[in-house]
Amino acid sequence: QVQLVESGGGLVQAGGSLRLSCAASVSIFRFNIMRWYRQAPGKQRELVATITSGGSTIYTDSVRGRFTSSRDNAKNTVYLQMNSLKPEDTAVYYCNIQLAWGKGTQVTVSS
């Protein structure tokens, strides 16, 4: 059973940056698709970024050009680099592999 632990969230001013990490308890080499989601208060969880085993990425429109996802298979870790943060990026961010979810990490962006 895969366990995921997100970290790197925090409070940042608008325009700032954060890098989120998602550490897996097993080798991620065999997982083709890994995803980042976020959920803001009172809103549905939304898909933010997808990264394949080959490093290809897809982003939702609202973060494209500001967020970058990467993965380090040797460290069993996926990253989400978030730049030019906006208050509307405030949410709990989760990583996902197949049916496994982490508990999330809070990102708060102040205006």
C-alpha cells in the first residue's frame, strides 16, 4: 500500500514561491502517472498538475506558466514548484498516485 506525505506548504505573500514535496513509501518508478490536486475552502478538489514517468507534464490553465512539477524516482519524491503565487492559490495541496492520497499540505497566500 502506497503512503504519501506532502510537505513544503506555508504562508507566503503574493508573488512569492513555495516548493511542495510528496514523498512516497514505495518506489515510484513503476507509476506512470502522478498528480497534484488542491482544495480551497468551500470548493471542490481540483486537478492542478499531472506528471508522467517520462517527465511530461500537464497543468490546469490557472497555474500554467507559474507552477512546475517534477519527479525524482531515486528519491521516490514528486515536487511542485509554485512561483508568482496569488491569493487564489490558497488551498490544501494533495498528491495522488492511483488510489493513494496524502493528507495534504496547507498553502496560504496573503495579498
